[in-house]
Amino acid sequence: MVSLGLVICMCLGLFIAYIYWHHGRLKLTFAMAQLPSMSSKVPFAMGLILVLLTLAIYSQIGRFQDCEKGKVDENIDYLVAAEITKATRLAEREPQNTEALMSLARAYSAGGLYSDAVLTLDKLLMLSGDDAEVLGAKANALYYRERRQITPETQQVIAKVLAHSPFESQTQLLLATDAYLHARYQVAIDHWRLLLAQPSSSINREAINNAIIKAQIKLNESGDKPSR
């Protein structure tokens, strides 16, 4: 949203400068033709009207207040806010569309609206049943909603995921991340290696390998012996 505001301010400034430049040329032309000079209040009034109109349009469109009824944080990047708006409209038109609900949940999570993501995933679970991918997404949304803490509720969801799919990538990455943040580096490495051992193309193997290297460095610095 900040980037959109900067672009608007730059364009607005350039356009106002153009108004004053054009006004100056007209004054010179009028002076050479010995005609009455134009008032300097004209470009000022035009610039003021332009600023007010731009602010009014930005408040209605740029911040997505009407579309989301204040539910989208104005600090969210405008592209993410646009994705939330688009996904919300589709989910409202097709409330039984599981792909639309998953897209909406992902958009909420991308925008940091984890409570909304959890509610959306609960609706999806009512339609799809205990699907491992949906449960994994809910575990992640709960984890970040609770400020990166695995609460009893989150633990229950994780247990369900692993019971259905022990190698579900979202959940394994979540457990690795939590272990790393709490200095349980060997546990984190074990989860990452478990993922790498699976023939899945949905994970970023390069990023995971880099994370393992960092965890091993931390492990060596702590004085613990890493496992093979």
C-alpha cells in the first residue's frame, strides 16, 4: 500500500508542476500580447481540486474499504489486498467451491489475517472432511495466529495431519521452523531431512538444504554433536 501511495504522490507532483509550468507560459503569452494577466490563483485552485479528488479516490479504491468492509489491514500490500478481495468474491459466489475456499485461506495467510484463514479452513474442512493438506494449512494458520506458539489446539491439528499423512510438507516445515526458533536444531534438521527424503516436487529443496547448513552451524556452536 505504501508503494501505491508513493507512485500516486510522484504522479500528482509532476502533474501539478506541469500545471504551473503551463500557467507560466500562458502568462508570458498574455504579457507579450498585452492582454490582462491570468491570476495565480487558477493553478493553485486546480492543484487543490486535483489533490482532493485523488485522496477521495485513493481512500475508496486504494485501501479496499468498500470491498472488504474494513477487514483488510491497510498496511497489507495492495496486491495481497487485491487477491483477498478477488478470492472473497469468488468464495461468496461459490460457497461450495473447495478450491475457492483454499485460495481465500491462502490469501488471508499471505496478508497476515490468520484468524480469518482459520475460519475459512474450518468451512473447507466441513466440505472436504479431514484432508491432510487443509489440516496442514490450518496448523500453520493457528501457529502464526498464536505468534509462533504451538498451542494445545494447534498440537491436536498437527496430530490429525500426521495421522493422515506423516510426510505432509506444510506440517513438517512448521515443526522444523518451530524447533529451529526454539534452538532445537537437531530436531529441525531431522524434520527437514525427512522432507528431502520424500519424492515431492512441491518443496524448495535448495532453501531446505540452506536451512540445514545454518542449523548445523548453530548446532556446532552450541557444543552438541549433530547426528548423521
